[in-house]
Amino acid sequence: MVRKICCIGAGYVGGPTMAMIALKCPQIEVVVVDISEARIAAWNSDELPIYEPGLNEVVIAARGRNLFFSTDVKKHVAEADVVFVSVNTPTKTTGIGAGKAADLAYWESAARTIAAVSTSNKIIVEKSTVPVRTAEAIEKVLTRNCSNPDVSFHILSNPEFLAEGTAMKDLEFPDRVLIGGRIETEAGRNAVATLKAVYENWVPPERVITANLWSAELSKLAANAFLAQRISSINAMSALCEATGADVSQVAFAIGKDSRIGPKFLNSSVGFGGSCFQKEILNLVYICESLGLQEVADYWRSVVGINDYQKDRFVRRVISGMFNTVRGKKITVLGFAFKKDTGDTRETPAIEVCRGLIADGAKVTVFDPQVKPDQVSYELSCEKFAWDHPKLGPSPGDPMQHVTCAEEVYAACAESHALCVITEWDMFKTLDYQKVYDSMVKPAFIFDGRNILDHEHLRSIGFIVYCIGKPVDPFLLSTMS
Ligand code: UDX
Ligand code: ADP
């Protein structure tokens, strides 16, 4: 029976996941630990470190009862029966595999801590996404570094499939919970059964599926690669639609009606972002290359390639549509988060859009209801892949020289030459666009990178409108090179 769970890493995955376990399993003490004092202090405060609909309520219900946040990593790891590891796994920035392979330094350090402080048997659960066969490597670190010969570790892979913005719903009603373990041995099967029993406090048993360790690890990379591949496929179609006068929404609707394809993840956009898709595909690419599977690696790399193309294509549309120059023009970027209902900005397409516009001389104003100015500044100053390495930090120079962050959306739009919708926040759908139009420089442009606005209404007001994958406005056709 599990009495105490400790989770190393109080981030986007560890925090919400443990909050849900604590809520649903009041008999288990759940402690989330982190080396970052600021993060733990925020989890213990009224202003949680991440914005996620429904999270506040769950934390308030369980915190202080059987959910705790602490920086005392050693104590709580030592006391736990089950240790989840949910630390960051950034892409390597230097050395072999730079720009593709996962940097497991944080994982390894967590494993060394577990080994050093353990005096009782433990189940170690891989929660952060890791390359296939990480469990095997971690097992070696654990067993070789633990001084107590009577202590045994059982490694499980329990990848998290929650999506940000809907994390609490995904955790409460998951499509499936996947537990990978050494099911070829009795001890391995027992460890799997122990974790399965925790989830079965609220997840129907048929939704808790088991697999061998490596299949579970690979399933996480594969699921994200498949999802991202759908987005890149529809985004590739969007370019073709614009060139031919077809409408990508109609194409997506028509193909989504095929029950074999299904309607989800077919929203054409300025490009996918987030901490998972690109990172995990590049990981997959690296694994394939390491195994000599170059064609497979090239196939998956092209999913990221189309995503880069889509972001670049959007910026080129903005610049060419506005008479081939945005120099000195105020352009308002509506939304900086990588998707709605989150304040997360990791790998957000807004970074490339802002950089592209700044490079052409624009004066960029950013408005996002959940992203603070220092976060915008951090993202715009980080080197590629550096965002997930807390120690690397931003590079020198002031990225905010050409960027302003606005607190109020109408003030953000006033005197702009163009608006670029980058995040699909609901509030952007219901703005008073007549008021916005009246306050803008004419001709007033809207580039809808999410296809969420009422384009006909905007055109009737007088806006020049560009939307992804739809027939291009005659005005824009005449200006585009
Ligand atoms: C993803 C996976 O969905 C989740 O299962 C995994 O655990 C982590 O990675 P997340 O990155 O949080 O979750 O969000 P997701 O909803 O998948 O969106 C990722 C990106 O794709 C966002 O930038 C989103 O705007 C974009 N997207 C999504 C599209 O452009 N079009 C779509 O149709 C769907
Ligand atoms: P994710 O999105 O996967 O949850 P985050 O970057 O949001 O990733 O969170 C990872 C957390 O793990 C960070 O808060 C970081 O401080 C923490 N962390 C990294 N290494 C360790 C470690 N060795 N011990 C404790 N916490 C760690």
C-alpha cells in the first residue's frame, strides 16, 4: 500500500499531477519538492506559479491536508514509497547531439539524490518525457550509488499526456493512463500493480494500460510526434490553399468527417509551440539517427521543418502585405502564450513572429492576458533551446528595445498599423473591432494566425484581413510580392 508519494520537480507536470493525486487519494500524503525556493514559495502562496484553469480549486482543497510543497528534497524522498521524477529534460545545447538530444543532467542529479538518501525500497516513476531506454540508465545510477545493499528500486515509466490549458480535465478524465514496467518479472509486475492501484482511486481500470518499459517511453514520443504531424500536415495544406483559393477550414472539416482521420488537431495555425512537440520530435530524430535510421529521422524532422516554414511564412505575409516594409510601424501582437488558457510561453510561435517583425524594423507591442513583460523579455532574449536550461539564462542585449508590453488590449491596438493574432484567447473574438479600427492607422490590417475572428465582419468594418489557408484578400494580393 502506498502511504507517501514524493514528486521531484514542481513544474507544469509535477504540480498539477500531484495536486490531482492528492485530491483523489486523501489517504496518501503527497509532497512535491523542488530545488527552486521561489517555485515552492509560489505553490504555497495565493498566486500559484502556473496558470491552469481549475488548478487553484484543487490545490486549495488538498494543500495542507495531504498535499505539501517543500524544498526539503532529501527528507521527503527518503520517506516516500513512490517517487515521481518530473524534472526538466531540455534539449542539449552543446556537445554530441546538440540541438536534438535530451539533456538528462537534471534527471541524473535527481537519481543521485534518490540513491543517496534511500533507506527503504522505492518505486521510481519516470514522469518527465525522456528518450527511450532512459529508465535503464537511471536504474544503473540508482543501484550503483545506493550504499544500502538491502534497498531495491523498481523503475516505472508513466508518461504524462496532459495538455496545458486543459490539464485538470485531462488529469481527472484521462483517455488513458500508461504504466510501463519490467512486466517480465514478478517484482516489476508488483510495482506496476501498486501504481495502477493509485490511479484506480478515480480512473476506470480499463483506462489504465500497461506495457513494457521501453514501449511506454516510446509511446510518449510517438503520441506527440503523431499529434504534431497532424498540425504540420494541415499547415502544409494551408499554404496550398492560399495558392489555389481553397479554404483550409473547409478541407479540415471535410477530411475530419472520415472517422479514420477524425476532426481533432486539424486547426491550421501560425505553427505549434509548447515545451513538448518540437523537443520530443527532435529527440526522436536523434534516437533514429543514433540507430542508423536516417530515413525515419528525416521523416520526423520534416514535421518540425514545416512548423518553422509556417512561422516564417506568416511573418513574410505580414511584411509583404504591408507594402513590403514594416519599418517604424507599430504592430500589435495579440497573444504571446503558445496556446490559450495558459501563461506558458515555451517555444511559442510568438517568439519567431516578434523576432521576424523586429528584424524588419517594426515597433512591436505585445498584449497577452496571462504573460508578464519579463517573460516576454526572457523569451525574446534566449538562444534557441536555452529556455529550458535555468542556468544558461538570456543572452546579452536588450530585446525589449523594440518591444512594448501593454496591460490593456484597446490601448495595445491603438495607433497600430496591424494586429497579429498569435494566441487563440477567447477574449480576442469578442473585442469591439469597430472601436479598435477607429483607433488604428489606415489601412488597418489584421493577420489572424489562428483563424478565430469573424473575418467577414472585420472586412465590413474596413480591415484588410489575412487568415491562414483562406482565399487571400485582393488588396493583399496586389501588395504581396
Ligand atoms: C501536448 C500534447 O497534446 C500532450 O498530450 C502532451 O502531454 C504534451 O504536449 P500541449 O503542448 O500542452 O500538449 O498542448 P497542445 O494542445 O497539444 O498544443 C500544442 C501546440 O499545437 C499549441 O501551440 C497549439 O496551439 C497547437 N495546435 C494544436 C495547433 O496549431 N492546431 C491544432 O489543431 C492543435
Ligand atoms: P515540466 O514542464 O516537465 O513540468 P518544468 O521546467 O516546468 O518542467 O519543471 C521542472 C522542475 O524541476 C523545475 O521547477 C526545476 O527547478 C525542478 N528540478 C530540476 N532538477 C531538480 C532536482 N535535481 N531536484 C529537484 N527539483 C529539480
